[in-house]
Amino acid sequence: MPSFQLCSAEPARSGGSATQGAILSPPVRRWQPCSTPWLFLVPCCFALALVSCRPAETPRDKTETPPEPVRLKLLVVDDPGLAREIERQWNARGSGELTVEAIEGKRLETMRRLPADMIVFPSRLLGRLVIEDLIGPWPTSGEGAGRSDPDIFPLQRFREMRWGATWYAVTFGSPQFVLYLRNDRLASLRREPPQTWEEYAELGGQWHREAQSKTGGATPFALAEPLGPGWAAPVLLARAAGYVGHASQYSGLFDFTSMEPLVNEPPFVRALEELVEAAKLAPPAVLEADPATVKRWFYEGKVAMAWGWPTHTFDIAKEVDNPIDVDTVGFARLPGSRRAYLFSQSEWEARESRDDPRVPLLGTAGRLGAIVRGTSRRQEAAAALAWLSGREIGVTISAASPATTAYRASHRADVRWLDQGLPDVLATQYGKLVQQNQSQGTALFAPRIPGASRYLSVLDDAVRRAVREEVPPKQCLDEVAQKWAAITRELGKDAQVEAYHRSLGLRR
């Protein structure tokens, strides 16, 4: 078993092995400024960097006894699989003491202080935890913050790990929806994966007509999007992202100056109308389906195209009887739009030809790790989280959760991000796809402000009512806007404006 050093001072910034060396076992090794004269001959900025990271000689005092290993406690919210893997990896690789407690989100809602040093949680909760003073900023000199780890994909580093302009967390991965496609079915139609929602609808229509004509090898249904409870709202937002995301506007779900809901504006109405039409090409049980169910339909050959993301927790051999030929499986990014709606001008505008029409939705799932405010072991907690999410074991730990995915360039071709049973060659394709999504300059966030779950629940119910054709899409979204405005008033408009600004990165 390897032995690691548990450091009570700030950890060194030298990558995975140095981070490991700053975490796990005695004796404690302190870092002190170096006074070697030749350092003053190099440029000042380089000297300052070296001053903080070169170890001094430790006096050899045979009577000195090393302190006890630091004991840390970690809370893991709504992810028992991730909690188990963190505990297993920690126990296997070092002698430091870590207590891992898995808790449910409902229990977290009742807490006014966190009885731990660290917490791993769904990324949408970042704003609430900051606002309620439950977590603190990442140490400016600590490892793991995005600014010191360029291996992490840009949208994770500069958007999801930050609140306002301040880094608060490390990431364990944040998946976006992707398309599961049958390459053999695409080839039979001489088609490429759709890049726009118009192309997606056209392809779905072709597969539907093929199924209706009972052509040999046809799938019973054209496509499936997960519209079960809790998933209909994210699906709508993912569809709307391409219509809303634009480099010239900050507003997405709300007007960022007034908190007026924008969810009943043309881009969302259009997205919902298209979603309702697509649902007609899906199996009847789509309103009860989560991503795992939709993915199962795809592997069973019931649909030719499905939404989801691969995860090592899904084993095709165990989950699916008589699966399709997995060599025909391919992935593609969700489609987008060549036109975006500008709220300030109340009109649609064509994108530049060089602009990618696809805009990712952030915050669908994902896990972040942060330091509990008030812990006396702040630097040790930062070192521990940096190691757990780092290059060496980060993928081993994150792959144990269905709510994570690739988040580092060095991990992008790892087969542990795939559904078990898929050809290894797909790891490279999927990793490239995730990196493209995570390197976009424009993205739409699912709500991550106080009351986020309430806003999403209202939208979720409305989308499902529209799919059942109980209420027209525009009327559904008008009702959502009214209810969202009421939630904002209840929680305090000024406070919500401030929170929304910080969620967009507009304030410190």
C-alpha cells in the first residue's frame, strides 16, 4: 500500500502526485520560504513563485514526534455509489482517516450548519450552499481550483465550479444530454447526425415513416426523449438552449435586470411545440421514462435515436435482453439552431456561419466538491478534494456515479465513461464530443439559484401537460411564467436578482 503525506500547510501545485503527497498520512511536512541567495538573481515573479513551494530542511530532532494524521469528514449528497467509491479508494491508498457519510438532499435542506469538513453535492446546489454560508471559497493557494488546473474542461473551470467570479468547488464531472444513434440506420438513409432541430425532426419523421411501412430492420419507434417526472423540464431547456444561447446576451431563463421570467417567450414556446411533436414518435410510456429507461429502449432496438449519456453504472448485458449489435452504436451532440432569439430586440437573428449552432445545457446533473465553511482543516480538505477529483483517481471515483461524466482532457478517452459492453473505440468518440460541448463559448444553465427545484418542478409539470395535449404550449408556458414570478416575489426579488447575477458570473 502506498504511503502519502498529510500536509497541514498549503499543498504544492505540481499535479497529481504532489496532490496525493499532500493528503493522506504522517509525518507532517511543512513548507517554508527559502532564503538561498541565488534565487534573487532570477526575475522577481519567478522568485516569488519558488519562494512558496521549495521545502526547507527539517531539523533532525530524535525527540520530536509527528502529529496524529488529520481526520476529515465528507458528506456526499444524493449519490450513495459515489460515496462508497470515495471511501473505498481512500481506504485502499492511504493511512489517513476519512469518514464518508451519504445523505439525502431532503436532509441537507434542513441543515443550518454542516457537520463535516467537505461536501460533494449536485452542482445545481452551489448557489444555495454559498448564499446560506454553508461552504466557503476555495483557498487562493490551494490545488484543485480551476485557475490552477487547465486539464479541466473550460465550461467546468470557468462556469460550473464558480459562483460569481469566485471559485468554490472542484468538479467530479457534469454530463450533458447526447444522442444515441444507430449508425446502420443512418447509413441506410444516407444521413449524417442532425446538427439542427429541423434536421432532427426530419430524420425522426423518416424513421417514423420507415417504421410505419414495416421495412425490414426498422425500429418500432423513431426516437425517445426522457419525459418522466423530473426530466421533462431539463429536456425542454436542452432543446431551447440553441434558440436562447447567444454571445451578445446574458439573459436566459430570466431577464437579468428585473428577474422577469422569459420562459414564455418565442424560443421556449418553439422548443416546447417541437418537443410535443417529437413525443408523438416515441413509445407511449415516454412520459414515465428517465434517461436509463430511454437508453434501455435504444439497446433493445425499440427506438432508432435516444437521449441520455453513457455511464459505467449501466451494464448492457445485465440491463438488456437480446441487445442490438453494439458495433452499430454511435454518439452525437444534441442539435442546435442557426438562429437565436434576442430578447432585447424581440427578434430572431441568424448566427455567423463560423458559429456552432449547438449550445450545451449545464446543470442537468453533475457533482461538485466544496469545503465546509468554518472547518478548522480548510487546507487539508482542499488537498483531499483535489486528490479525489484529480488526474490519478478522479475517473475511477466519478465513474461510480450515473450523474457524472468526463471532465478532464487527460481522461477523455477512458473507457470507464462508457456504458459497460460498448466497444472501447467509442470512448474516443464520446470524449471528443464532451470536450467540444465543454469548450463552447456559450451555454445555458439550468436554474441554480434559491428555489431552483421549485422553478423546475413547475416547468416539469407544464411540459408534461403539453405533451398530453391538455393545454397548448404557449398557454402552458404563460402559466409557468406567472408561477415563476410568484416564487421570485416570495423569495425576495432583490435577493433573487443578486443570486441570478452571480449564477451567470456577473458579480463577485
